[in-house]
Amino acid sequence: MAITTSDLREIDGILGDPDADGRAVSLLRQALPHLAVARCDASDLEDRPARLYPKFDLHFFDNSDHCMKIVASAEAATGVILAQLSKPRTIA
């Protein structure tokens, strides 16, 4: 199942909050139970994030073939990875 525009709005609302923290994973799982949600440190991933937030990079992934692979588009994704930053960034 692809990530929809509505899903992205929900993700933006949760991760765009400057107070977002490790609880963001459980908040996303509650709000979007049809999506797989994983978390790691941002330093664990070298791929370009799909979206940037103050405390997280967001990556899309597809695990429809039982192996997780990072994908560029929400339409091809079955879930998201929250890559937590060691220091918050300012988003203009």
C-alpha cells in the first residue's frame, strides 16, 4: 500500500512538531496502523532522506518482497524510517 497525501499530512504534523521525540514512532504507529514504521539513528543511513524535520530525517521503504529497501517515492513505499538526528536542525 502506497503512502497517501493524507498519510504525509499526518506524518508532517507529528514530525514537524519541534518537541517531537522518540515517542514519534508510537504516535505514527497509532495514527497510521497500515504503515510499517522503523527508527534508527540518522548516522546509520547514507541515503538521501525523502523529507527533513527538526529532529528526524524521513525515509520511505518498500518491504513488499520481504526485504526492506529504501525507495524515493511515497507511491512505492510500504513504510517509513524515522532517522533521529543527534542535534535538532532549523527548518526554514
